[in-house]
Amino acid sequence: MVCDFERGLPFREGSVTAAYSIHSIEHMRDLITFMEELYRVCAPGAKVYVKTPYYASRKAFMDPTHVRFMTEESFGYFTSPNYYGLKTHFEVHSITYNMRKPFKFLPAYFQKRCRR
């Protein structure tokens, strides 16, 4: 399906059981509207998978079409309760990172600085 995510998602409310956002949210000018729209179309218990460059990685800064940088804390804005009046109540169940090969063997403290 091809659509402009920033103009809404062409699905009925509560009709999606799984959604995948692969390298797209970092390009969205209005992430709040998109996340509210995504929440609207998700059925109760739907799984949402998001893959995006980590804010400190080279890939986050290399692409001139990126309009935002994401951290593990960014998704907390879309959980419940949120203090911004957002119409989202997502739950974050896990966050994983891809590490460059020489860094994935370092202790966790150093790995945080090497995420991509």
C-alpha cells in the first residue's frame, strides 16, 4: 500500500493487528499526529514494531531527509499516562540495538555510546 502517512492512515479504527515502521518515523514532520493515527487503527493488543537509527549514530545524521532523532526515551511520550493529552496509550515491551561488530563485546556502559 502506498499512502502519505502524514495525511492519515487508510484503515478502519481498530483494524490492524500488527504494524511495522522501518526507517520511516525519523522522516515524519508531525510524529505526534502519525502516532495518534497509528494508535487509532491498531486493534487492542496489536503489536507495533519500529526500526529507526539511534540518535547518536552516524546513520541518524547522514541522511538529509531525517527531520528528527530518536532515543529509547522518545517512545515514552506515547505511553499511558502521558502528560501531553496525546490520544495514544502504547506500551513499550522491548528495545534492542544493533551494535557495530567491534563494540558489541564491550561492557554495557561502553555499548551505550556505540549504538547505531
